[in-house]
Amino acid sequence: MRLLSDSLENKLSGMKVIPVEHRSAAEHVRSQLIELIESRHFVVDDRLPSEAELATSFGVSRSVIREALHSLNALGLTKSFAGKGTFVAATRAQSQLLIGRYLPTQLNEVRRYLEVPAARLAAERRTQDDLDSLATLVDEFDAVDDPAERVKIDARFHIAIAHATGNPLFSRLVEDLRAVLQEQALSVSRAPGRAAAARAEHHAIFEAIRDGDADLADVAMRRHLAAVVSTSAKLQTD
């Protein structure tokens, strides 16, 4: 394994590192480290800077850095060795791994059987408060360009749909599922053209729920999930 001879500052010279707030800090650090690896600022067998160096550069705590590095390990981008540090293992995430032991096909299957019925029920049971919340999230999603921010709003949108069913178990299950989907969602969100398509899909889902059309909500959610699956599959084969 080859150790880095250049300083962290030299490695980051071509990219601006943005200090982040404590809230969602690990997500921002992870996103920037992935970009550094995918853009070849760090190459295979390079050792990443120490937790202390990364914490100083990003302006966060070492616990935040550890969380971000754990995600990179889970994606197969890095490997950590006790007493030696964390090394770059690949410049692209492993195609068959999301987080832990769940495969993309397994997660996508669960989404179809959970979120499509949730959209139908939301169209039948939504309250005005639910519609107001969904409308706000659609507007927020339209206004944001940053992929990481879109992922957060997208998660809130899907959770809000689950909440509109009136069944708290839907909300809990979708919320838990979104935590597992984080890496896939971020990868898909970065795909060219995906932002515009997702905006249109969100509008279609919202309008069907707003109009109380359960059949159309079903179709709109199916199309949305199918688009996510298609984009994810294309990213894995490119």
C-alpha cells in the first residue's frame, strides 16, 4: 500500500472543502470525500489523511469523520486497517453493495410493496395539513440544486406521504427504509438529468394525492420508483 507523500492541502488544492454545520455533517463530509475519490484526487492505495487532519480540514469532530469513513468502507471505496489508517480501495462504489447486507434489488422490492400502497392511501386519506406539507416539500425540492440537499428533501417528501396515510406504521417503516437508502439515493441524485426528472415525478405524485386520485397516485409512485431503479442500474453498468 502506498502512503501519501503530499500534504492534505496539496491534495485538496483542486477542490474547495466546505466547512459544515454539526447537523448532517457526516453526510456532507462523506459526499465530499466520495467526490475526491471519484475525481482521482485520491487514487487506489492512497492513504487518506488521519481522522484528526480531516476533522480540522472539514471543521467537524472526529466522531463525524469516523461516521463518514464508515460509510465509505461500506461502499467499498476504502478499507481501514488498525494502526495503519484508511486506504482507497476503489474509485467507484461496489455495484452490489449499499449499506450493510442489503442489495439494491432487495431494497427496490421493499419500496414497491411499501411506498406504492402508501401513495394510494395518502390520496384517500390526506388532510389539508398533509397537502400543505407536501406542497412545501415539492417547492423546496424544485428550488435546490445540491444533490445532498435534494436527497434530504426527497426523504422528507416520501415520509410525508407515508404520514398522510394516517397509519403511523407507514411513517415509521418508510423513515427506517430511507436511512438504509441513503447511499443509493445520493448516487442516483447525482446522475445527469435526474434532478429535472425527479421534480416532474414529485409533482405528479403530489397532484394525484391532492386530487384524491388513488389510482393515479399508484401509477405516479410506480413510475417514480421505476425511474430510480433504472438510473441506479445504469450507474452500476457505466
